[in-house]
Amino acid sequence: MTSRFGRIGLWVTTALLFFLGSLDLVQHYHVEPTAAFLLSAARAVPVLFCRTRPIEMWVVELSAVLVTATVTVPVSPGEPWPWAVSSTMTLAAVGYLVATLGGKYTSIVMLTVVTGLGLLLTIWPGRGDWLSAVVTTIVLAVAVGVGDVVYARRRIAVALAEEKQVSAAERQLRSVVEERARIARELHDVVAHHMSMITVQAETARYRLDDLPEAVATEFSEIARLARSSLSELRGLLSALRDDGADPNRTPQPTLGELPALVARIETAGTPVTMTVAPDTEDLPQVLQLAVFRIVQEGLSNVVRHASGARTWVDVVRTKETLKVEVTNEQVMGGGPLSDKEGGHGLVGVRERVVALGGRFEVDQPGGGWRLRAELPL
């Protein structure tokens, strides 16, 4: 809307300058109407196109007012010359527009050239009006100064708008940080506390309970070990949520070398697993090894939850360009779905992890069982 009004204002200003310029030349300088129209158009049109081509239009304007000065003769000695009133008006309009575009040095050159030409034309023919030259210089200087102020205010307005955007982004980031801190507190006060209690109870079961079978005692020890491991990972998650400056590289991350231990725990829970891992995966980046471990971990956890006891296969295959991971289980009666729509957030997190690494992820149901597939680019 503002741009539209600006264009209308330029058209109206150009029309007024053309009309007043033609009237000025006809009445005060003995110029024929046709010639007056042409000279007025040459002086007024640059105002219309000055925003898109300021330097070119300034040259056109200067040429037009100079030609007007050389071909006009005042009706009486009291009329201003070399710069007619209409020429002063168009020069001021062009100078103002150029200054509003940030052309400070161009405006200074304009003012210097107009001042020099005014003095030259006043001295050389011997019929010039010093007052006309001085007034035109002063009017043009004021127009340029006002235009420069307008340009500076526009820059300040743009800077303020950008600052508001930055402030809004900072407020949003601060809200996210505060929410993460709140989640970290909840995890610490609730989940970490309960995990600690599980660890303590499982570790002390063999001492608190009389005549505890060795198999049960071993099971409690395994529960305690898993709880300690989960508690350690939870502490790393809390550190990341709080963003307390801890070095994440100091926290050990699972690798492909820990897959056998993971499979052993799943088999201990009663789910037989056959795992095949490509032999040439030791040199994979840590981020890929961690992603593969989490994918397999989530796939096996889903099997335990939804199809406990089902025979399961884990395959990690490396090709020239990709790393393929599959976790497949056979069909069992009453096995629940593994889809991330009806499950928890585990598969959603795996999908996000794979997509973040530029890979593909899918869950399908071959032969009645379930298969989790991921393909990660190398």
C-alpha cells in the first residue's frame, strides 16, 4: 500500500512540475508553448524514474536545466537566471530523491556541479543573477539534507525491525531452554529417583531375602546392571537438556561392538536372536555406529514388548554407499503392532534419527511378522 501511494505521489509531483514549468517558461522567458512543453517534460520526467536509475536521471536533469538556461531569455531583469524557478524546483526534487536512496556522494557531486555551473553562467554571459544561483544552491542543499535524513530514518526503522525479529527469536529460544530445564528437573526428580531405587533394591535383594535361589539372584544382578546403565544414559540426557557446558565426548556412546551384549540381554529375557554384522564396520563414524545401535535396540525392545519369545533376526550389512540395518521377527499369536502410530515415541525417535542422517526408514510386515528397516548413507 505504501509503495502504491509512493508511485502515485511521484506521478502527481511530475505532473505538477511539468505544468508549472511550462507556465513559467511561457510567461517569464518568451518560450513558445511547444518548446516550453518539451523543456518542461525533459526537466520533470527524471523525477518519475529517479528511484530506479538515479545517476542516469540526474544526468538527464542536469542536461535539461542547462539547455533551458542557455535557450531562455528573461522577460525582465527581475526574473531569475540562469536557473528559473521551475528549474530550481525540479533540481530540488531530483536531489531529494537521490538522497533518500542513500546516494550521499552522488548528492554532493550534484550540489557541487550545480553550484559551479550557476557561478559560471552568472559570470560568463554577464547577464546572470547572483541571487538565482545562490538560492538554487541553498534550496538544493536543503533538499539533499532532508533526503539524507529520510534515508537515515529508514535505515533506523529497518534496523529496529531486524532487532525485533532477533529479540523474538531470543525469547523463543529462552522459552525452549526453560522448557528443557523443566523437563530435566522432572526426569531427575521422578525417573532418576525411581531408577536409583530399582538399582538399590535389585542389588541388595540377595542380602535382604533369605534362601534366594542363585538363578533369581543372578536375575536381580542383571536388573541392577541394566538399571545402572540406564541411569548413566539418563544422566547424559539430563546434561544435554540442561546444556550445562559438559563435554558430550566424555560420555561413552554405544558402538557396534556392544551389539552382542545387547543381544545377550534380549536372549536372557526369553527372545532368541540371530545376529549378523558385517565384518568391515569398525571404521564407521561414531554417529553412524550410535544410530545403528539405537535402531537395533529399539527394534529388539519392540519385539520383547509386542512379540515376546518370537525368533528374531538382526542384520547389519555394509555396501559401497550405504549401511543397511534390519530387525525382523517371526509371527506369533497375539503379537501387537510395531507401528509408530500405535506405539510409543521410540520408533518416532528412530525415524527422526535416520532422516537427520539422510537415510530412509520403514516398518513393514513380511510373512505376518514385523520388520524394521533402515538405510543410512555412508
